[in-house]
Amino acid sequence: MNGRTLPVVATRYAQARAIRLKPCAIAGAVKISLPARGGVREAIDLLESHRGWLAAQVAKWPVAVPFVHGTRLPFDGGELLVDWDEARSLRVLRAGDRLLVGGPAAGVADRVKRWLLREARAALLPETQCLATSVDRTLARVALGDPVGRWGSCNARTGSINYSWRLILAPAWVRQSVVAHEVAHLVHANHGPGFWALVAELDSRAGESKRWLGRHGRGLHLVGR
């Protein structure tokens, strides 16, 4: 498809009443939802009849950005060029708009990702703590993960907030809007009027941030793939 061979991942769901196709850029595959029984022949026919549509969707996918020498990574609203030299130290260093990486080539991707995780933690922890203090809430824990379906989540009962580490790839104001959203959940464990009023008080660009992530979020998920 468009010169690519894509795997097809079929999953059965007890609640499914129809066969559904979903091209997934992050997985690099076509996902098919099937009812609990049967539907295989119909799924094959659906794939064949939708080849043109699938090809058009795949053509819109953002390009993967691997952690290799010469790659330009989105970072905090700008870009960083991955500059690798095996003779350098294993410690990753930033020099202006370059990310200096040393050591064996086989470990470059892991070292770059660890550096990004450290940067994400260094930004998100104080930003979250500052806003939590401003709403008179105790922050028990900030954790980083790599979820696909959300950029952050909050457990108001435990005072814990989880973020996608990929927020460090977005502009700072986008990241800070997500922080405001999750901190507001420390006060309001819902999406009622009080919650949205607090979000607006904490961050004036919440709507703009949501639109930015809607346009560019999928591309962030392809960084390091």
C-alpha cells in the first residue's frame, strides 16, 4: 500500500456488532475490530473494497522520526539535531540546537530517549508542583509513561498525576496546558462547570493547546519509532 506492506491486526470484541477498519499510524498497521464470532471472510472483503480509502489514509500519516544520527527532533517548541560521534562520552549533552551523543551506535536510541525522559521530568515536576500549590492541593506523585490515548491522567484521591513523556516534544505552552488540566482534576474529579472554570483560571490557552495536539499529536507519537 503506497509502496508499503502493512500488517493487519484483528481483534475480537464481545460487544462488537459490526466490522470496523482503523488505519493506525502509531502501530504502523491496519486494525480490524471483529464480533465475537465469524466475520473473517467479511473482513477480508472489507479490506479489499477499501484499499483506495486505506491508501489515502496511510498517505496522510506523519513520517516516523527515529533516534539516529542526523535526525531533527521536535523539542520544547524547537528542534534538536541528533549529532552522534562514537568517540564522545556516553553522557548526552545539549549544545544549542544539537544533541551530542556518544558511545556505540547500537545504544544511541536508548540514550536519546533516556535524556528526553529526564528533560520531561525536570520540566513537568516543578510545573505541576507550582500549580498544585496554587490550588492548595498536595501533589503526592508525578509519573511518566507512554500512553497512546491520552496526554495525562489524574487520581484526585491519591494526589497522583501521570503524563506522557512526549509532552517535552511539544511547545512549552502546550505542555503547561496539559499540566493545568490535570492539576484542575486534583480539585474537581469531573469535567463539570467548576472544573472548566478552574482550567481557564490556571491556563488561558487550553482550547488552543487541545487544537495543537489534535493537529500534531500523532506526529509526536512517531518520534523514536
